[in-house]
Amino acid sequence: MNKKIEWYELIFLALFGIVMIVLIVTSGGADLDTNNYIQLNEGWTVTHNEKELLFDYLKDSSMGLANKGDVVYMETILPQYDIESPDLELFSVHSVVDVYLDGELIYTYGHELNDAGKVLGYGYHYIPLPKGDKKRKLCIELHVTEDDAFSTVDVPRICNGKNVRKDYLRANGVGLVVTNFLITLGIVLLMATLFIAFAKKKFLKLFSVAMFSLSIGLWAFANFNLLFIFTDNLVTKVYLEFSGLQLATLFMLVYFRDDNTGGSKLRRIIYTILELSTSALILVSFIGQATGLVHFPATLKLLHIHMVVIVAFIFGNVISDMIHKKASNIVLLGGIIIVLFFIVFDLLRFYVEKYIPAFAKAGFKGFGCIGALIFVLSMIVNLMNQVSVSMYRQAEEKTLMRLAYIDPLTNIANRRACEEEMDKIDKNNSEYGIIEFDLNNLKDINDSLGHEEGDKYLQAFSQALTKVFENAKLVSRIGGDEFVVIYENTQSMNVKEDIIKLQKELEELNKENEGWNMSTAYGASTYKENGGCTIRKGLKLADARMYENKAKMK
């Protein structure tokens, strides 16, 4: 049997199509103006721990992994250049940086941070240069502060400092579009959940989607080096990137909490271990970073392993649920497959480019944010599915509840509802007031005007009772022409005044309906009047008084 495509799946497909179109349109970025950039790829002398490296082009250099305490020294002669507002664009990875021009120190970064035991981060430095009217000797000295920092250096460039940020944005359209979408979506969903997430537990999923989208968006914003548009602080970039990735991993797991805590014992145990270990990893890494004992980069491999395990666990559970027909959301499965593909692909790229000389690159930009974006959309679609199913079940339960406790003809409480309310009052030994009514002339209406008019007669009386006794706990029909009104206490109960109001309502109904002569007999009793006896004994007394009142009316 073919699976019916639901409306929410069509929404996802439409959103997915829009995202893909945007990514295709923006993926090419923009070509840089060669008049504003000069690649410094040739003529370098590079030493790693006083060992000279031999190569023709800097982009082909490979020095093996640079570890904490290593020193990399780079020297070249700058060509003459004619660039407005010239800056040296230099990319560093967890290193103290000193830049010399003709033997004069023109830029330094990281000494104080390193002395204080802080992480230095990685990213671009933009160093003002003098006019390029003559050749000058450029020396760059890097003191590595973390293990496994890098295995090659990025090619420095001379660029137009006035245009560099604008050019970078044009060349990184995909990253800009995706990160802005994720961050904006996360903020919007977070604002929505602030009003509803804590009031209704099921909306914890929406809160998780919001935090995942916001966290992964901030990670991608830092990973694509877009943060330098606002600040040159590389430490901020490190905090944003690592905390974003860690929190995204946690909230991905939280999203599936209900699905796993309600599963088998083994599944609950594994989920609990993963949730606790993820929280512990975040806590330990932040404490280590704050104290200087363990920097974020030292926890990166563990974080990567943790991510793969969590996504694989979620993937396996979704497959299992679909096989056992506990869930059938193809869209969510597709989202998980896509995000798993991007995570594995990015991790392979990261470690290949870092550890294999032939593929070595200085900077890494992951495309996991694209998979994350698709995964966020699939989570939203899955949530919409669950909410719609939940609403349907609630409506179904409400309908069943009406059938069980509401009289279908008069639309007021039935005998079962009245019995259960009296059970509660007796169980709690609560105060009460109870009035029983017997509607007169129903048989005459049925015989003379027909049962359809008799139904209308009952409905009109029920509405009159509901209107007059609006402060009562319960207004119910317990038999053909018998009705009971129950008060929780007697403070709001005034039988004489209410009966007068009811008689006026009945008189109006008689005027409006030809052939009616609506009246009612009644009897009342209260908790105090009965010496604290049960409401069922109170009902018997009210019943006796009702028949006394009916006899007087005859």
C-alpha cells in the first residue's frame, strides 16, 4: 500500500525546495577583484622548529602536525603593490603571532592570553601595511599553543582593507544565507516557546528545535569566519564555535527525549547515559576552558565521537520505530540521514585535511550547517505531525468524554456525571447544596404535540436551569423529566430567589410557545441542614420534599 503524503510533508518539500534553490543561487559566491588582492604564494623560506621546509609554493607546504611549544618561522620579500589601504591578511591557528617588516615589529597577537593560560583561537588577522612603492622583507613568527594545531599554513594575501569584509561576504554567500536563516529561525521559535514551552510539556520539542537551530547557526557563523565582520576577537570565535556545537548536540538529543524515555529499558538506559555524558562533557569543557586546565580544542575529538554516536543512536531508534509501526514520519528519517551524511562527510574532510599531507589545508569550513538546516526543517515537520496527532486524539477523547458525561438531548451533564460528582463530595465529606426538579406536563406535550416538541420542551427547561443556576457546580439530567442541581457550598445558594427567577423564565417560555404549560416541582437540602450526612442522603431528603411540593401543586 502506498503511503499517503500528508499536508505537513508537502510543506517540508516546499521549504526544502526553497532552501535548495537559495543555496544553488548563492553557492558560487562572487569572484574577487584581482586588483585588490595579491597572493603571497611564492618565495617563502619556512622553518619548523629550526628545520627548513622545501617547497615551491606555500599552498603545497606540509610540515607535519604542529604541536604546543613548536615554532614556525616564515620569511619572504614582499613584491611591490599598488593597492589602496593595504592590509596583510594572515590566518593563524592557536598560535602567538609576531609579524616583522624590515626587522621592525608591526603586529603581535596572543602573548598576554598565552601567559594567562587562555586559548588563542584561530582566524584572520588584518595587519596594516605601508605603501608598496618598494620591496620589503616580511617575517612571520608563530608560537604554537595547542597540540595538533595545524599541518600547513594558509597563504597570506595583501588586500584592500576597506573592501575585505564586503568581499568576504560576497564570496561566502552559502554560509551567510544558511547561518542567518538558522539563527533567525532559532530566535523566532525561542520567542514563541517562552510563552508556551513551560506551560505544556509537549512543547519542549519546539524549544529543543529553537535551541538546536540557534546553536548550530552560531557554530556555523563562527566556523565560516563570519564573526570577523563584527569583531576581530578570535577568542570569542572559539567560544561561539565550540559552545554552539556542544549545545546543538545536547538539544538534538533532548528533542528525542519523549521517544526514548518511553521505549524499552535498554533504550532508556542508553539515552540516559548519552544525555548525562553530553551534559558532563559540556560542563567539564567549560570548566576546563575557564580554569585553563583543558582548552576547548583538546576536547574536540571526544566531541566529534560523541556527535556520531548520538546521531547513529537516533537514526537506529527512528528506523526501529518505523519497523514496529510506532512512527511513520519519512521526513524526519530523511532529515536524520541527511544530517548524518553531512556530519560524517565534514568529519572525514576535517581529519583528512588535517592529518594527510597531500590534502592538508590551513582553514576548515564545514558544511554541516546545510544538513542541520534540513534536519531542523524535518524536526519542525515531525513536531507538526505529533501536534496534529495529539490534537486529533484530544478531540477524540473530548468526544468520548461528551458521550460518557453529557446528555445528548439537553447538552447538560447526565446521570453518570451526577453520580461521580456525588461520589467525590461523599469521599471528601464536603459541604453541599442539592436541589432536585421534576418537570411537569412532559407526557402531555408528547401526547398532544409530539415527541419532537417534547424534546424541545426538555431542552428549553435545561437551558433555563443552566441560566438561573449558573453558579452551581453541576446542572444535570438524571432521568426522563428529572433534574439535579449541585452546589459545592451553600454560600452562593439562595433557593427561594433562584426558584423565583426560574419561574419567571418558565413563564416567558410559555408565552413564546403555544400549548406549553411548563412548571416544575422541586425539593432542596443542604449539608448543614442534614447534620453533615452524605449527599446521597441529602438527595433522598430533596426527593421527598420535591414530591411534597408536587402534591401541593396538584
